Amino acid sequence: MSDILTMADRLWRGEVSTANLHPVDHVGGFVEITDGVGFVPSFANVSAFDTEDGLVLVDTGSLPLAPIVHGDLRRWTSSRLNTAVYSHGHIDHVFGVPVWEAEAKEKGWEAPQVIAHHALPARFDRYIFTAGYNTIINRRQFGFKDLNWPVDYRYPDRTYHDTLDLSVGGVDFLLRHEKGETDDHTITWQPESRVLCCGDLFIWASPNAGNPQKVQRYPREWADALRRMLTLEAEYLLPGHGFPVVGADRVTQALTDTAALLDSLVDQTLAVMNAGGRLDDAIHSVRPPAELEARPYLRPVYDEPEFVVHTVWRQYGGWWDGNPATLKPAGEQALAQELASLAGGPGVLAERALALLALAEGADDGEEAEGALRVAGHLAESAWLANPGDRAVQQARRQVFAARAQRATSTMARGVFNWAAQESIETLSNVPDSDPL
């Protein structure tokens, strides 16, 4: 589909927004990037190299979309799958191999091998013993009510530590370990075609370096990885999400800008830490450079720069935020009940939350509106914790967090706020209608 590359060009130019054509979405279809190199834009992209001894895939797709990805590639080539490389262990990238293995068994072909970084099997192990938690947070993040976290994984046949030279059917590849979104990332470089498969180190969005519900990310190491990738002088950048970046100048700009954004967030946060500030100081003072945040490929549509501040703080300073009251805090409900009592009851807090919501909706200044909504969120949540059975409080909480979700730019924030609003609705349904509003 040549229109995949046309759309990539329009996105780059800012003629189409990633807010509308989200990089973490299934586009479908297929495009041949250059001779013998194919690309399938899926929920997690799949890159394919056709060699004389079969296909080399970088990533294999998610469980529900793996058969579709297989079909898209089969319309391009009938070659068997020789090797699959996992760019990292996130489940949207690693569940396509069984489809190819079933085909190989049916046709009597040699089974494919899977290669990954040596840290990846430990990720799969962790996913198995945290399956319940991951089910909850991913339902919350993406709104998939029927999502159940998997516990069966196709582990790699071969792992490596720093770099791995791979040759399949006369085509040479360099695999290199990098840390960034995860500790098990692999970039795949094919020098003859000048194609670089970078996994999720570039995703047509502000880097997923601050995900509030997931494990540690590595923003400084991520920036370093991007700069090492620059030395390869790639002509084609095939990301784990979003569209291809075509042209050496564009690849250079994409990698350089992403590294600069991450470095700026790290440097600013460390400056607050080194000056003795609290996490709250960093959250409300660190800002991404405006010219970088405005880039069409760095918009905060999935993660947000603000969340990266938390990641930096956790990586370099630990979990405590510097507030002595939070070192050994009271229970949230106990504190909320005390505050509600001082204010005159949970209803007073809820009413003020709604007043702030109205103020935000009528504000001309975006920062003023955002500030009012943030305080409204605190008040609505405190009112609900103090008396979760109060119908008026439940309604106020639903309205406030629904408004926050509508205003949110990122998948992360929108998912949490929608979850809170939905939780309020579900709680509300359990309260008799005869209760006063």
C-alpha cells in the first residue's frame, strides 16, 4: 500500500495529526520499503526481510492480530519464516511466532528460531507471576474490559548480551542491545539496505519513558541509544509503532530530537533533585522544550513528559517524594475523612470540585483551566474516599474525571481518568435511586 508511505509523509509534515492517527493502533496493510524489505503497520509493527533462506522478522505482532499480519506478509512472499527477532518483550510484539510455527509444521518446513536479548526471558517470567496486576493495569490503560494477561509465552531459542552478528540467506544483520523503554531492547541494523528497526525507541510520539503503571524506564540511556543509532546513518527507520521514517535527513532529525527531549527532561529533573527540591517541585517546574514538543512525531499522545519526571526521580532518587508526611502516610480514607470533617462534610468537597470544574470549562487560559481541574480531581477523590456511598459525591467524581479524560492528550492519562469515571458510574448504580441527589 503506497498510501502508507504517503501517510507517513503527511504525518511528518504535520498535515495529519497523531492525535487522530494514533501510533498505538492497528492500521493494517503492507508496504515494501525497499527491495526485499517489507513493513506491516499493526498495533505493534512487523518488519520483514526476505532472504534466499527465508524471512527474518523483527517483531511478530500481538496475539489477536498475528493471523492478520501473517496474511498481509503472505500476499507479499511465500518464503518460510527462518528467524524472528524480538525487539523487546512487550506482549504486542511477541505473540506471532506460533502462527508461523503451525504453518511450518503443516508444510514440513524447518521450524523458525527466535532471538532476543538475554534479559527478555526474565521479563516473561515476571509477566507470569504478575499476571493479575498486569490484567488490571492494562484494562485501565486501554479500556479493554475483556483483556486477560497471558501466561504462556514463546521464549527465545537464542539470546545474546551486547551485540550479535547474524547472517540469513546471504543477508547480514547487526543486533545490538540498548536500554530505554525496557531493559531488553534490541535494535536490528541491515547495512546493505540501510534499514534500521528500532523497536519502541521511536514511536511517533513523546517517548514512553514515564508510563505511570509500568516498571522502570531509562530515559538517559534511551537518549544515548538514539545517538548511537545516529552513527549508523540509516536511510529507513522502521519503528515499533507508527509509520516508517524515510530519508536519511528525516531519520537523523527524528533520532536527534527525541534524544534532545529526553536529555532535557532528565537534566531539569536532576537539577531540582540536586538543589534539594521535592518531587512536587520537579513535576510543576520541568517542561519539555516547546519546539521539540511541537514536532509532529513528539506529541504527547501516548505518554507524557510530565510522567518522565517521575521516572527520573525513581531511577536516581528512589520512591520517596521528599514530603515528610508521605514517608509513613496515613491511610487515604482516614485522611480524606479528616479533611472532609474539617471542611464541613464530603458534600462540601464535592461541591467545590464541581465549582472548579465549571471554572475550568469557562476559563480562557489553558493553564488556569488545567490547574483548576487538577485541584478538582483531588477534592472529588477525597470526597469519594470519605463517603463512597454518597450519590452526589459519586456523581461529582464521575463528572470531574470524565472532564479530565476528555481534556487529556495521552493514552496513559485518558485511560486512568476514564477508569475513575467508570468506577464512579458502577458505584453509583449500586446506590438506590431514593437516595437524595
